[in-house]
Amino acid sequence: MLEGKALIKETDMPEKMKTQATDSASQALDLYDVSDCISIASHIKKEFDKKYGGGWQCVVGSNFGCFFTHTKGTFVYFALGTLNFLIFKGSSS
């Protein structure tokens, strides 16, 4: 378990949601091999869709770039172990 060891790089999420994000990531890392980023991202996305409603996106990897628009209060970017995690709910504007 890597709970509590996440390094938050950027966020506008409320504390409770941010904790859910890092806990979900830690749980996914316990369930899947660290090289299986698709399964890890899918696990986290499904958890957030279930808990907070649909429309969540999750990107997991050691090296990626991105540019996106998100709904205010739904963005977190953090590192856990050797991976970076980006979780957000999309926005149309």
C-alpha cells in the first residue's frame, strides 16, 4: 500500500475528493501491475464515475503531456510511486 505517499503537484479538488483520488490510485496499484496503466486508469475512472457521476477522465503514466478543459473543483495531478496520475471531469468550455 502506498496510501498517504502521494505527491500532489496541482489540484483544485476539495480535500475529501483528493483523498479519494489518491486512495483509488493506491488501491489500483495493489490490484494491477505498475506497467498496466490502462487497467489502473480504468479502475480509477470507474470509481469516480460511480461515486461522483459520469464524465470523469483518468490518465496514468510515467511520461505524458496533456491540455484540457475541466469542471472547476474536479482536477488533480499527483505522483504515486513511479507513476503520475491526472484525474478530472471534462467541461464543454
